Amino acid sequence: MLRTTGIYFIILVMILVKCFLPDEKPEIIPFPLQSVSDKGDFTFNKATLISVENEKQAMIARELTDLFTLSAGFTPEIKIQDKRANIIFRTDRELAAEHYKLNIAPSCILIKASGQKGFFYAMQTLRFLLPPAINSQTQVENIQWNVPGMTILDGPPIQQSDRGNTHTFHSHLEG
């Protein structure tokens, strides 16, 4: 009897801890290759400035800023090569195709990718980290547009060339 009560007590404590203590980091699905939590949040607001290297990156950033226009009632500004920006797109040729690195700190967000697909995936991750109200088609009041401080490295686990070879191999087996 005492043993059963002890087991139930431990289960109750585990449930309460899970319910009342915040998670260390948000669960991103699919899980990124690497994710490390950091202290503090970055807050999007009317003064948020995004610096991109070219017009293609600006188009990708605009997909995110358009969401703020609808749901938050403000639009973060996008400029090419602006050193005052607190969100910075930077091309990093050392990252594999379609991969990105997202560094989120309270004062800035640094987005690195080797190409447009990597920047697009990074924007999708930022969108996922924002409050769900970012997807609202009407303006939402009393929301802090925060994303948690963290560093994420992500991209597809299989390179496109491998996918093509796998397809060819499977076609060979079927034929």
C-alpha cells in the first residue's frame, strides 16, 4: 500500500513539474539538427529593422513582415545592407545547400544560409517560434511578439543529389 502511494506521489510530482515549469526550449517540428537555448527573447516591434544583402533575400523577408502587417498592425522595415539593423541576413557559403543557422539574442537575430532556400527555411522557423497569433488575418491586441533566445542549425538530412541517386537506385530495383 505504501509503495503504491509512493509511486502515485512521484507520478503526480512529475505531472505538476511538467505543467508548471516552462520548457527549456520550444519544440520545433521537424526537430532541427542542432538547437541550443539561450537567455532572453528577441522582441519584434515597430522599430524592427531587417538588413538583407539583395532583393531575393528581401522577397523572403517580406513574407514574414507581411504577417506582422496583418496580425500586429506594424511592418518591420527591410533595407539592403543596413548596419543599424537588428535582424541580419548573411550569406555563408560554408553551410550546406538548404541549411541555415539562426542566432536569436535579445538585441538581434543573425540568419546565415548559403542560398535562398536556407533563408526561406530560417524564416519559416522564425514564424514557428512566434506566438500563433502571427497567423491571424486581423490585428491582434496585447501580444508580445517575442521569439526565444536560441541558436539553431538546420537543413535537410539528405542532400538533393543523394535523393536523386536513391530514386535511381529504387527505380533500378523496381525495373
